[in-house]
Amino acid sequence: MWRRYRQELGPEHDFEDPLGPPLLWPDGRHVAANGRGRIFLWDLATGACSRVLQSSAICRDGDPSFRLACEPVLGRVLEAHKLRDFAVWDSVEWRRIQTFAGHGEPVQAATFVTDDRILSISGDSTAQLWDAWTGERLRMLDTPPLYALAKKPASGHVAVCGSGGAVIVLDGPTLDVRASFHLPMVAARHGPLSEERKRQVGIVWNRPSNTLQALAWHPDGEHLICGAWDFVPRMFHSGTGRVVREWHGHSHWVDAVAVEPSRGLLVTGSSDGTVRVWSLHSTECLAVHDVGHANVEGLLLHDGAIYVTCQGELLVIPLPAE
């Protein structure tokens, strides 16, 4: 059975914030998503929106573009700051620890690569490395415009991706390039986009492109999986870019990917209004969930469920039974 978690803004608000991708909060008891200068926390046990935190983010065009990230050992959270910067917050006291200024466009994502270093990416065509405590910029790397990153588990490597099919694998603590390549655009095989979804998507409903918008590491640590605006998520080698698997079926941009390694599942979210569950080891589609709107912002897999932000809602969808 699906569950729907609503925002709690108080009686003075008669509208809901659009939400960014969901995040498991450092305390492990809440799931969070950022809105317009706010972060909403839902209790995993009850589904109640138990806390609303004020942030310093300013959202261009009203929608949050920064993907929340955390470092659970010290309970630190990364969130956008003003329009083009980002900040580290203490998740318990909700106190801003440090801010980071230097990007020329809004920061899309950031991650702790060590306890004291942070890597950030932006559409300004740079990746930047920072001292987590002082806010000093340590290094800047020229890149294509970047929109997603994925930190390799138990490793200092971070993969980033963006426009033109660009993928770069970096040594996170130094920003040294380990691999760099461009994935070719794919001719997608899919059914027609419904008239309602065309209306929701707008004038870009028939415009595939070679932009990579989402990224995750395969459990083998050698391959990556991307979500792309050519409608086709695919798996490729992190050192060579050789594509080894494609999952066809989405009829618009794939903006979110997540991997469930213990069960060998891939979950993808698309502006065609669906969340799809696939076998990680084949091209089989195991489930298709229509979430009711094209605005699918992100996915989180936790405790046998898919947490999906769509419009102003957090939806909880059970994974297929084993």
C-alpha cells in the first residue's frame, strides 16, 4: 500500500513547496527533503511531518535545485546557501557551521569526500574542492556543466556527470582526474507519452538530449548507472565508458536512479510520471508505478520502500516482494 506524506506549514500557508530529492537524515529516524528555503523532516515510524527547518537557500524559479547530502558520523548536512553558494549545518542544533562561496551558478550537489574536505559541482562548468571547516577553496577543476555526482562506497573516488554525456571520475580528496569520457546518445524504445504528461512537461515533451542528470555506483564498484535526458538509464564501465546494459521503457527524461544492492534492483524516476523497478542484472522491468505527475524530483531506497518526491508530496512505495 502506498503512503503519502504531506508538508506541515501551518495555517498561514495555503500552498505546498516543491520538493527536492529525499534524504535519510543523519539520525536515521527521519527522511528529509528541501523546499523553498525550508527542509521538511518526516518521522519514519509515523509519517508525520515532525519538523520544518529554515535554511538560507534561495531557489531560482522557485524550485530547489540543490540535492541535500549528509555526513552521519558528525551529523552534518549540506544545503544550498543564498543563490549560488552552499553551507554545512549541524543537524541536531540546526546551526550553520560554514558557508562556501565561489560558484558562478547554483550548486547542484556536494559531498563530503573526507571528514574535512567537500567536493561541489555546478552548471557553471566547474568542480570545486573545499576545506569543510574554514570554507577555503582548495582547488577548482574546469569541466562541462555538471548536474549529478555519486561517491564510491569505501573509496575516495567521486563520479560526476552532466551535459553532452560527460562523465568524469575524480579522486575526491585531490580533485585529480582518474577517467573522463562522453557517453553517446541512445535512441530510446518506449511507448507514447500521454497527453496529460505532455501538458505537464510543456514544450520540451519531445526533446531528448545527451544530458546526464542522475548517477549511482553499481555494487561491483567498477560500473556506474546514469539517468539521462535521452530517456534511457544505462550501465557503463567507470574507467572506459563502455556501455554494458540499457533499460528501455521510459518515455521522457530520467532524472533519478537508485540501486538496491542486496536484492539486485535498480529504481528509476522520470518526468514521464513513472517510477520503474528493474532487475539490475538484466533488462527486465519488474514494476511500473505512475505517481500522478511529471515532476518526479528524486528517489531514496530505505527499508524495503521507495521514497519519491513528486510535486509537494513525499510518496512511499513498497518494493516488489522477494
